[in-house]
Amino acid sequence: MEKENRLLGERVSADRELIAQLIHEEVSANLQAEQLQMTKAFIEVVNNIRTDFVDLIGQSISNSYNIQEVYAKIQQWGEKTGDFFLENNRSLEDALAEVSLFRKHIGTVIKTEALHKKINIQILFDSMETFHSLLDYAAVSYTEAYTVSYRRKLNCARKEFLELSSPVVPVSDQIAILPLVGSIEMDRARYILEKTLLAANQLKITVLIVDLSGVVRVDSIVAEQIIKIIQSLKLVGIRSVLTGIRPEIAAMLIGIGVDLKDIEIGGSLKRVLHQMNVT
């Protein structure tokens, strides 16, 4: 069977450009001429990737007796290709949709070559099973690599969002503003607490105005985190003033047992800045 697999694998590798072209034609059949022209350079790169992948499958079939080495090479391909397509904003669904095309066209080449070489039907069945397992492993490797890279990209984007969404903005030598905007969930509230304490210490301010006028939603857990910010700042000698508190937020604070008399509350941010002679 080793000899037959080598013959079949060599035929797949020899027809790699033809197979890649057939897949390209099927994929691009529904694309408009303008789309094809706009993405011409990228399509050429993708077609080269298809050609290399077909060749990899061909080599893997030829060397299927050394399955560990074969799987290692396929995994390397999956990691490299998954990263590439994610960076170029190609969806995982689009890429996986091509698996069936590879299965169809490579399978056709294998069956045609087996008939041409008069390979025993049982050996052909075994070779096809090997081929399908290799293709499945390639799809899994690609998916895992794409998913890991996607999660990494999301984490980086979230980190950037958190850094941009919790700025402590100095308005004078002693006064700074923490404008909170949007919905504040638990992770963001904790991050704000940490960054605020660090920024307040670095800026050496004496007053921090926490403005809630842009906050869309606050639940009880997040409200507790806001109170923790105020309490923590008080421990290091920084006065905190809450501005932009809507009735529902005030009700939330009261609901979790916060005595509003213990918190310095201003009206609007503009009004508080005027009272502090900050223009």
C-alpha cells in the first residue's frame, strides 16, 4: 500500500495547479467582475496558498506511513494559514467552505489515478480514508489556529478599548476628570478602579470629578465598584465628586445601601467645574 499511496500522492502534487484553478473558478463564479478586479492581487495570493495546500496533501498521502511527521507539517500549515487569513479579514466560514471543494477535486484525481494504475479497490478505499483524515486534520488545525489568533486579537482590542474608555483627564494642576461613557460591566469597572488609582497618584491631584452623565447602564455590582473608587481615593487623600447622576443611578446606589450623604455629589460637570473656578 505504501507504493500505491506514493503514486496517488505524486499525482495529486503534479495536478496541484489544475486543482487550485478549479477551486478558484467555483469560488469566484458568483463574484462580480468589479470584485474580482479589486481583489485581484489577494486572489493571486490565495490561489498560491491553495496550490501549496494541494501539494502538501499530495506529499502527505505519499508519506502517510510517517504519520507523525505528516501531521506536524499539516499543523504548521494550519497555524501559518489561519493567521494569514485572519489578518486579511477573511472569515473562518469562507475558508472552511472550501474544504468540500478540496475534498471533491483531490478525491476525483485520486480515484482517476487509481483506475488508471489499476490499483486494488481495497487499497483505494484505504487511501481515500487516509486522504479524508488528512483533510479533516488540516481543517481542524486551521480552525484552531484561526480561533486562537482571533481570541488574541479580541483581547488586544479589548485592552485598547479599556485603556481608551477610562481616561483620567487633568483640567488643572490639582483637578482631574474621569468621564465614564457607555455600559460598565464588571471587568471594565475593576480596570477603571486600578487605572484611576494609578493615574491619580501619577498626576498628584487632590480632586477627581467622576462624571456619570454618559453612562448608559449600571447594575448593583458595578455601582459598588464606583463606590470603591471613591473610597480608595479617599484613603490616599483625594477628594472625589460625582457628577451627572441620573435618578435611576441614585436609586441604584441607595438600593445597595449607600448613604448618599457620605458621597460628595455635584450637579452637572459644567456646574462643578465652574464652582471650582476651572474654565
